[in-house]
Amino acid sequence: MLYLRLMMKGFLLAVLMVVLGFAYVAWTIVDYGDGDADSGADAALVLGAAAWGSKPSPVFRERINHAVKLYQSGKVRWIVFTGGTPEPGYPAEADVGREFAARQGVPMTAMLVENQSRTTWQNLSNARDLGGPFGIRSYLLVSDPLHMRRAVLMASDLGLRAYPAPTQSSRFRTLSSWSRFLARETWLYVGYRVFRQLS
């Protein structure tokens, strides 16, 4: 009986440690997303988000708007849009982003599109290969604040000089949507860190 009680206490302690560990990681993700790069870079790299037909979703629209502001303020010379299409026949996220930015006055000659990727890793890897021939060596990563820590870590692993430039007006405004996004990012961040250690 004593053995069973000790086993149960050990199990509960282990569960508590895991919960506290995830809570700490979640806090660091929130804290990291509050930061912003003070200096400029060669390009703003807009990480893909959903497009609704030929229109950006509210989340994607805020990322595009932020990249446009960076360009118009002179912090970047290029905007690189990333993101493919979820299904054949639908516009690629990157193409939708470029068209939306063009309507705000960004010249087509100042924008590059990478329209094959479906994941954050692919966004970054393909953008690196795309930007190299144009002399792009540094990036401001544009995404939602909670996405920043994982995205910057991946960019570093890919050899990119990348700095956080989180959107200032995320569309994840309700506590429910924000909490779901945070839980997802925490899980993906922990999973990626584990993968890095094992590979």
C-alpha cells in the first residue's frame, strides 16, 4: 500500500513538473512576442497565413499591413511573401499577399514571392534560397507575436540573420482564440526543440 502511495505521489509530481514546464515555455513565448527589432534589415519576410480565395484572412491581412508599414518607413527595401496553396486551384498565400500590398502602393519590383511552402520551416528555407540572388542577407520576420519565438529559432537554425517584427494588431483578440494559439505554439515550440536535440 505504501508503495502504491509513493508511486502515485511520484506520478503526480511528474505531471506537475510537466505542467509547470509547459507553463514556463508559454510565458517565454508571450514575453518574446513583446519584443521588436529597433533596426532595419534588407527585407521583411512575411510568414504565410490563410487566404480566403483572393483575399487575405484577417490574420494574414495584419501581417501584410505590418510589412507594408516597415517598407514605407524605410526599415526594409524588400518584402518577401511566403506561403503556398492548401488545395490545387486556390490562389497561393504569397500571391494574395503581394497583390494586397501592391494595392497599398508597394511596387511589384520591391516584392518577392515564395508560393510553394506550407509550413514555417518551408517558409523560411525557401525564402532564404529566393532572397540570396537578390543580395538579401537580413530579414525582419513578420508574423503574430506568439509565433515569433519559434520562427526566429528556426530561422537561426537555417542560417538566416532574422529579427522579430511581430504584428502590432494581432487578430487573435478574444481570450479563447489567443489561448488556443498560445497552446498550439507552445506544443510546436517544445516539439521542435526536442526534434533539434534528437537530430
